Amino acid sequence: MALLNSSVVPSIGIGVFDREHLELVETINELQAAVDAGGERSAIGPLLSKLAKDTKAHFLSEEAMMAASKYPGLALHRMKHQRLLEQLNALLMRYARDDSTMNMHSLNFLRDWLNSHIQNDDLNFGLWQNEHGKR
Ligand SMILES: [Fe+2]
Ligand SMILES: [Fe+2]
């Protein structure tokens, strides 16, 4: 499966979030490499925890900037973040219970979600923020 190439992750025009997006993509790529290398739990567990922690922190930072700027799309954007976090938590719990391994399907889902969210929802916010928001 093709990895998400960092060079094709679009900039949303807000440096701090661009860097966080790249880091999330890196972690997903590292997870992919760990799965490809045989799926050792000792390798996958910490990466999955890191991804969950970083994703949560990233979403909160975005929502804080949106709130500070009174971004009209905040409620919908937050709902999308929330839904992804629920799915990520479910994945973590399944993984912790040991009744499911981290598989291609989960990684594809995360990668596709992130890619599409950055390209659409986050980019819309970046454009709006650069036009109307406080920096
Ligand atoms: Fe984002
Ligand atoms: Fe977002």
C-alpha cells in the first residue's frame, strides 16, 4: 500500500497546524511500517498511543484557534473531530483487549480520513483564518 507522502500533504496556511499534520502523517507511516514488518505489539502499541495523544492535542489546538477567531464552521468541524476520536478510541480499546490487531483496513481508514479532512475541512478553516481570523 502506498504511504501518504509528506510532500503531498497540502499546506493549510497555518504553520503550526501544517507541522502537526506532517507529524500525524509520519506516525501513521511508522505504524504502516510496523504492520508491514510483522505487527509486533511492542512496536505498534506505543505508536498507536502516540497517534491518539497527538491527534487529540491537535484537534483541541485547532478548535481553540477557531473559537478565538469565532470561526463560523467550528461546531461542524468539532463534530467531525469528535467522531474520529471516537473511532480512534474504539480502535485503541479493541487493540488493548487483544481481540484485534492493527490491520491494513484500520490504517487505510485513518490515512484516508486524515488526508480528506486536511484537504477539505482544515484547508477551509486555513483560508478563512488567513482572511478573517486573529493570528
Ligand atoms: Fe488538522
Ligand atoms: Fe481539523
